[in-house]
Amino acid sequence: MELIRLRNVIKQYDNGNVIALNNINLSIEEGSFVSIIGPSGSGKSTLLNMIGALDKPDYGEIIINGIDISKQKDLSDLRQKEIGFIFQLHNLLPNLTVLENVEIPLIGTGLSQKDQHRRSELFIEAVGLLDKKNVKPNNLSGGQRQRVALGRAIVRN
């Protein structure tokens, strides 16, 4: 099943003087593992921002899970329900524990706080950090912080 499709995607900056993406066509099937590689300035981050609904193309279509996001005005609901991010800099909230950081995407889902805790603990265990669930990010290694970010990204499936 096709999960992501880009059709003739173009993204420009600086009033069209910089072409970050030029007529990109891409199809990614569900369950695929994809790497995006290229030199600095080749458009990798721009492409990921498009796929992640953080930015919109100037031209073309981006279809995620059957939804043409290039025509949507507000993408926040889609990002919350359909897309999980693991940023290069993990963006954990330092004043929250591991458990609380992983729970963030579950806020407003209708799950009780008890169910949010239970679900978050399952994903914290999946990334091997259950013994650190009450620890704050500043007391974790860089790799442990990335695993917390992974748990947060996948806690909503």
C-alpha cells in the first residue's frame, strides 16, 4: 500500500532564485525503509519538511495516507495523528521526565491519564528505558535521549 506520494513537487526560496526541490516524484510503500542522502544544500531537509507536513510545496502534490496535504490549510491535526518526528536535536522538554516527554503526543486524544501512562510505559520499555521513566533528560546520555524521542514519535503508532 502506498503511504507517501510526491508528484512534480517544486519548492523555491528567495523569490524563486533558490530552487530547493525541482520536480520531485517519489512513492514510498507502507513498511518501506528509505534513506535520503545527498550533499549539503541538496534539498534533503526541505524534502523531509514537505513529507512531514511542516512546509508546503510551491507546486505539485504531496499525498500522505491518501490525503493531499498540499491543498490543506491547517496541517496540525494531520501532524498530530499521522506523523511522528525524531528530530536531529531530540527536542525533549528538560523539565519533564522521560514518561512525561513520551506522553506529550497523547494529550488531547481522549485517553485517560492512567491509559496515557500505561501506553507510554510500553513504548519506553520498547526503547529499553523503563528504568529511567522518572528521570529528566539532562540526566540521560545522548543516545538515551534519542531513544526517548523515538518513543515519543511512535507512541501514537
